[in-house]
Amino acid sequence: MTNDGIFEAGNVTLQSGAVLPATRIVYRTHGRLNAARDNAILYPTHYLGTHDSNAWAIGPGKALDPDRYFIIIPNMLGNGVSSSPSNTAAPHDGPRFPLVTVRDNVLLQHRLMTEIFGLATLALVTGHSMGALQTFQWGALFPGMVQRIAPFCGAARTSRHNWLFLEGCKSALLADVAFAEGDYAAPPTVGIRAFARVYAGWAWSQTFFRRQLDREALGRPDMEAFLTQVWEPAFQAHDANNLLAMLATWQAADISADPRFGGDLEQALAAITARAIVMPCRTDLYFPPEDSEHEVAHMPHAELRVIPSIWGHMAGGGLNPEDAGFIDAVLRELLAR
């Protein structure tokens, strides 16, 4: 059973001090909340993702089984479904949409969990990529509420190298004269296409292309077909200002950027008392296992499970059955503890 809902959060003061009026979090739920209210799982969305993007991991017989668990998928601010540059009224529309941080998203999700569903505990928080960023943030901010976390293909803080890769994508979009500093009359398609093409070389590993899995696994005859038929449409489906708003959230991600931690990442990681399994992909170019090793070393109840995949960052996207099976098995193990 699935249900869609909207959490009307009102005027929200963001981490930056800016106020986002009439803030809305759109969410989807799978399954039913039990009488004890202890079977809830939170599964935040990732970059370019919506609640539909997480559906691959949910289903009868899977770790995230809606017959056993109540799975809540809140759409991240900026993704075009929840409050975003494309659907917010002036004077906060388009390029005037304020910076939203991962912390802002998590604090709003906490309100959703408590005010709408009356939850005092979450059996699991899990997510891919930016969903993993939110997962780490949940563990650090609400250790008494979160029993388990399982971030995959993500990190607790956006690394300097990751920030730089994103800056290249952003610059490609801003260079399109049609972008008009965000006040475009029509979608800046040239800039969005350039954004996607810069991004493409980072999302998949070198070995993925060396073994020509774009042909064998995705069924495209050449690289141009891969770009135009598989990769670019996901970006072209999004408003350009939404792409940049989500990117700004990503670049600013840091679980230690909170008064209780004062920028000390190790202190923030130590605050995550939930049982944790952190799943980087062996070939992820911007969330590498080395970063995850550092995170796990400072988390009191965490272990590292490296996804043995050549699909790069996309190992967490549910496209490759072997990777999806690996993630599902780890989630099942963690939930059984």
C-alpha cells in the first residue's frame, strides 16, 4: 500500500538565517505503521531523484518489505517536488531560492516524523548519494531516535574533491547565455546538456566503459547514444535552477556544521550511536571507500562493507541487479540485528 502526502511546514528559518515561506515536503509511504510505531524506515531521496527513484529497493520479500515495515520517502528540498526554485512564489523563486542544507532537510524531516506520524524511533535510515548525506546527518543529530543507519555511495561530508567536480558541472550550465543568471524565458537546454556531459564521466567508473557495459548492460550502440538516450534525459527533465539548488545543498553538506559539533567531523561521527553499516562502492569516483574508512573508524557501532562493483557511483542506483542484491542483503542483515 502506498500513500502520498504533503507536510505543510510553514515559514522555515534555514541554517543560513534566511526564511523560506510556505515550505512543503512532499512524501510517499509504503506499507503501514504498526500499533507500536516501531517499524518505520526513512529513505530520503538523492540528487535528481524523487520518491519514485527509490522504489527499486522496496517490495515484498526485499529487506525494505512494505508488508513488515512502514517506509517513508521524503522528497528533498529543491528536487522540483518539495519546495524548490521552480515551484516557490516570488521573491524566493528561481535563482532567488535560498541555500538549503542537508541539516535543513533533516530538521524538516524530523518534524514530519514527529508531527505527522508521531514517531519516537526509526528502525532504519538509509539512502543513496545525497540520501546517504541525509542518513549520516540523521544519525548525528538524533542518535536517540535512530536505531540503525545504512548510507550507501555517500559520505558524512562533501570532500574538497567532490566539491570541485560539482563546481565543474555548475560552471558548464552557467556558461549558457540562455541561462540568463537564472531568469530564463525558456529552459537553457544547451547548458543543461553540458552539465550532464560533464557529470557523466564521474558517475560511472573507467572500468565500466572499458568493458563497454554501456553497450552490453544498457543496450546502447555507442557513446553518443548512451549520453542522449540514457544519461541526458534525467537532467533535461529538471528545471535548471532546481539542478543548481540541489547541487548547492550537496556542496555544503557537512554533518559537523552544527553548533553542537563546531565543525569537528570526528566529534559528529562519534555522536552517531546507531548500529551502522556504511556501503561505499569500490569504484565510486567521488565518494571513495577511503573516505568511508575514516568515517567508520570514528563511529562507535559501525562497520564498512564495500560494494564490489565496477558501476561506480551508479552502483547505488538499482540499475545493476548484482549491486541491488548486495545492498538488499546488507539491509536485511542490519535490520535483523
